[in-house]
Amino acid sequence: PCKVFGDLHGQLRDLLLLFAEFGFPGSLECPSVIFNGDFVDRGKHQLEVLCVLFSLKLVLPSSVFLNRGNHEDPLMNAKYGFHRECVVTLGDDQCVELFGLISHAFSEMPLASLIEDKIFVVHGGIGEGKWSLDDLRKVRRPLTHAALQQDDNQWLWNLLWSDPIEDDERKSSSQIFGVHSSNRGKLAVKFGWNVTQ
């Protein structure tokens, strides 16, 4: 069965613990794996995690899949530490070139995966849910931060940023169902379980 791992955020130890617990990608225990975004920012070994993931994708292209998360973005990287790690580790000159290449690689990553035509895997959520898998298949990449911020791409932004509404919170049904604004930015929304129907 396919394993799904998310939000490594530069934690190499966590990545190695996942391999120890669930098997190494391409093995019998872990024949395929989706790394579901947020590979960098915050952690102590961001470049190392990214090198491992990119290497696995190169060596096992039909077994390892890399979905884009909301931290696979140069603005997030500048704010939350990945850009700074590149400068400290590589120096200014090499950082400029490598960071540009990595940012381009991030912009080319798929926003979602589909496991056995049954399980939809996305870093954020479904947003308003007013799109189809065919719409998603037609999305042209690279997708830059500016392109994702365009009003007609709000549904793509929400694949990275939207969150489900917790239906066990003490709220009225009008606050649990439907689509509501989110504190995660002007384009992001929160969605109720009924939107997934």
C-alpha cells in the first residue's frame, strides 16, 4: 500500500524514523510513498531533507511522489527560514543559483495525487470544492506564487492552504457546514464536511 507522509519541515530525524517504522521507499513494506508537501522551513536539516527527497524521486521515479505544499514557495521560504539556511550553508553566490533552481522545482510540483483512483491526497484541502479532477489535470505548470495569487486561481491556492472545519467544536450548524473565510489569508477558506459530498 502507498504511504503518505507530510510536513517534514526540515526534520531529517523524523524522515529517518518514518523509514524505520514504515519501510524504505521501494521496499516490500513501502512500495510507494507520497511526500505531501512542506519539506523545508523551520527545521535544522532542510537542505539534507530536500536532497534525500529529490534523490529518492530520481532513483525511484515510479515509487516516490512529491506533492507541493504551502511551504514550497519562495515567499514562505524567505519568511520561515529555508532561504536563510541556503545562505548560511552555501554562501551568497551559490545560494542565489541553487535557491532559484529549487524554487523552480517547487513551482513544477503537482498539487495533488490520486491513490488507486479512490484517495485524493492534497496538502491543504478542497476549498469550495467547485472544481473537478479534470480541471486539476489541466493546470499548467510552473505555478509561481504570483500565479497562485490570481483570483481565478483561488481554488488552486486552497489546495495548498484551506482547512476543514472541526465539526466537533461547539458551533451552530451554520458555522460547521459550507465554506467560510480563514485566518490564513484573503484567498484561503475553511470548509465543512458537507463540501466533500
